[in-house]
Amino acid sequence: MLEANPRGLLLPRIYLTPPDWWAKANPDECQVLSHGGKHYRQGIGHGRDGKAFPSLASLQWRADTADALRHAWSDPRAEFEKVKVPSQAAREAGRNQRTFRDPATEMAVIDWYLFYNDLVPDTMEVFLGAAKEASDFRKVVGAFYCYMFEFGGDPEYGHNALDRLLRSKHLDFAIVTASYHNRALGRGADYARAPITSVGLHGKLWYHDNDTVSFRYDEIHRASQDRATVERYRKELGVTGTAQETIWQYRRGAGFVLRNGIYQSFFDLHGGYFDAPELMAEVTRLNALLDEAKQDDCSSVAEILVVSEEVSCGYATFESGFLQQTLQPAQVQLAKLGAPHDSILVDDLARAEMKRYKLVIFLNCFHLTDRQRELIRRTVLWCYAPGLFNGPKASVEAMHELTHIRLVPGKAGERLRLRMSLNAAGSALLAGVAAASKIIGHEHVWGQWFSVEDPQAIALGHVEGHGEVALAMKRLKDWNSIYTLNPVLPVSLLRALARQAGIHIYNDRDDTLYASRSYLCLNADGAGERTLRWPSPARLFDPFTGRTLTQQTTEFTHRFADRETLLIRHGR
């Protein structure tokens, strides 16, 4: 490579796993399965059935006192030295029957998940430090992480400790691909797998590892005998049909990068995807554009803030479909809202520039500490059960204190499909939206339900087939509090709430849109004319040629081909 380009810089990727000789010499340091062995038994299940360590509590992970441990776990006999990893049965308790674990009796399981997720960045920190030391602290060092949204918050994956990783002394950047969900050109989007804004708030760089495939997909995989995997990858990897569509896919990825002010590299996932002259010409153009854009202001202009929380994931029951639906589908909906958004962990509310945001959406903030509750005083959209938990305590009254909306739980153990039917007030929000459906919310979201019983709240929708209020808004002195039982809301409703909050909408169609202080990108879902709107007069440029598209204007109209991507640089 250096012969081809003597000025090239290499970024080695080192795969770390304990060597066999070390595992044999240190058997007590190795995980075992729930039955005590190291090999899966027939019918035992999949690979996450029984991670085990001799004693999680003996490590005094949180430096708790024994009395505090016994109180939190409601177990007068609990001792640090004797606590074991929760059994598979304990971790799977309530699966498909309850939405949440009961912290009064299952806090040991919840704490296990917090401990297990903390182990991952703690281990990474050891090797990040070793890499720094080996390079005399002259090289930047990064690691793959940031997958909470991608894995639906499932704590079994070990990706729910980003807040801990961001406190690393040695991490410079996190490497993350775009999501493998909803990646299709036009219908899908490039979106972050975790709260991307938090990474920058901690002075770390988000490294976008762009592994999108190309129109050469079928040619590359023609000889593969595993057709099922080929077809699965076709859905996951955003396969395009022509070279032009691949170029539009690349440009959409560039829009994601320019909106977030992050770094990108192209990654040839299976080998051969870039083997076409028109694609390499586009890579050259985009690399030049992204290099030049380092001189531009790519800071955020978002007026929407999305907040998620890692500890809350441990309160959901095993492999929670509800938790997955709360976190992952919202990401593509937000990308198609027509206005940019920032995304942070709840602990970073104190770091965020809160005065800029007119709408704050809390996704999975079921657990909130006293300190976190003090940070939250803003116009917000609450999803499902905000602030229900605080450590080992569960309190419906605490939800009222947080949201100022009176929420009442349904019968214990009763799970319903949480689809919602808009009433007249809710439908009025969607006035002018073509063929707007009155039934909203993802059909596969099931859970224990909470209803709004507050005479001062405006009911917007009810549980489908029932009379309980499931979507409501309450106007307070300086802000509006909005509650939704179903976290998966249609783009049109999110856009209506944003418009009502006074947020500038750049595009009023369900297209993928990215906007920063210097760039705008739109990937069209369907052919036709779009009118893009800026909040103040701006001069618009073709970012590749520098050609002026218009002088000072607040509107720009363009007729799009289906799935076309348009990039615009703007300034005064």
C-alpha cells in the first residue's frame, strides 16, 4: 500500500480474544455456561444462555456496603463474597408475560446486567491504555462500540455502558457502522446506532465506518450456495440496482456525516463492491468534499433533542420486544421528520445546550435517579413509563411528579397491544396530511398499560378498542407535556408535534433529511417535486463544483427522481 501511496496512513484493526494457552492456564477467569460446562447442550438455547463469573458482588463493583446490598436486593442474607450470577431461569423470569422486572424482588438480576455491561468498557479501557502506552501516547486509539439502538437495548449484548466508555482516559474515537435496519435507499436512512451527540459532548470522535454495498452485490454473490444469507444481507445492507443508485446511497451517507460533523471511511465489506470506475470516481469526489468540509461549520442546528437511558434497559424483561420497539424504529422515523435532531444519554442533559431545543423526546427513560429528574424541565414527549423506577423503588406517583400528567397503571400482569386510535383532537394535528390513519403506533408493541386520567390534560388518542386515554397533552405554565403509551409514532405525528412546538421544518414529506449549519441533504422516497425551506435567507451552492444555485433565498424547489439524493451547501 505504501508503494502505491508513500504518503498513506494506515489504521490497523486488532481483533482481541484470549489465546487458548491463556484460557487453559487460567480456567477460573473464563466464563462457563448455565449448566457449568463450556459446551452447549442440545436444546439448551442460543449463545447468551449462561454467562457466568464466580461472584459479581465479590468484586465490590459499586463499592456498596453489605447493608445497602441487602436492602437493594431485599435479601437479608446477601453477602458480597457469596453472590452468584443470576441463573438463566432468573434472568428469563416474566419473559413474554411482563414488561418490566420487579425491582423489589429482582434487583439482583438488574444489578447483574449493569455490572455485566460495565465490564465491557472496563475491559476496553485496559487495552486502549496498552495501545496508547505502546505508541508513547502519540497515536489516536479507538474501538468498536455504540450499538444500544441497534440491539434494541438488550443488556445481554453488553452495549449499554456508553456513558462509562465516554469517561475513558484513552479512547479517542468510537467506530460505528450505520444501522443494518432500514438501510434501503429512499425508504430507509443512515442513522446512528447509539446517542451520537453524547460522544461529541465528551470530546470523542464518532468514526462512521461506511460499509454500504453497491449495485455489484448480485455479481459478487452469484456463486454463493448460501442463498438464505444472500437474501438476508440484501435486506440489511441496502443493496442498490444501478451505479447511479449506489452513488445516491454514498451521498446520503455523506449527508449523515456532514450533518453530525463526524469522520467517515469507506469499508469494502465483502470485497469488490467498489470495483467500478464510476463508483471510484464518486468516492474521490466525496473524499474531496468531506476533506474540504472540515473548514465549514458543521455544527448542529437541531431544535429537537432525543434522550435515552442505559440503566432502564436492565429493568425490561428478557429479550424484550417492547424495549426494542422503543429504541430502534424511532431512529428512522426521526430521520424522516423533516428537521434534524440531536441524541444524547440522559446523564448528558447537563452538558447539552438546552435553550436551543423546543421539543425533547424521552424514549426509554423508565429509570431515572434523583439527579436526572432535577435536570428535566422542558417541553417533552414522554414514552410509556417515564421515571417509573429509581433503583429498587417503583413509583407511579414519581411519574406524575416528573411529567405533571396523572398516569394510572392497568391491572397487574395484563398485557395489551398498545395501538392507539386518534380522536378528533389528535386527528386535527394531522390536518392536511394525505390519507392520515387514525390508528397509530406499531402493531407489535405489547405491554402492561398505563392510561392518562388527568382532567387538565387534552386527550389525543385512546387504546385501540378500549376507552383509556393513551395519548395526551397538558399545557403547563412555560412548557407542554405530551405522553404516548406506544413509543412508535408515525412521522406525520412527530412532524405535527414539532411544528406545534415552533420548530423549523425543512421538508414536509417523509424523505430522509439531514441538515447542519452549512449543509443540507435530502434522499427522496418517491419521485416528484420538493420545496426545501431554510429558517433565514441563505445562498445555496453545489458542494461539488461550488456553483451558486440561488442567491439569498428561503426556498429551493427541485424535481427528484425516485431515491435521488441531493446535497446542498448553504451560507450567507
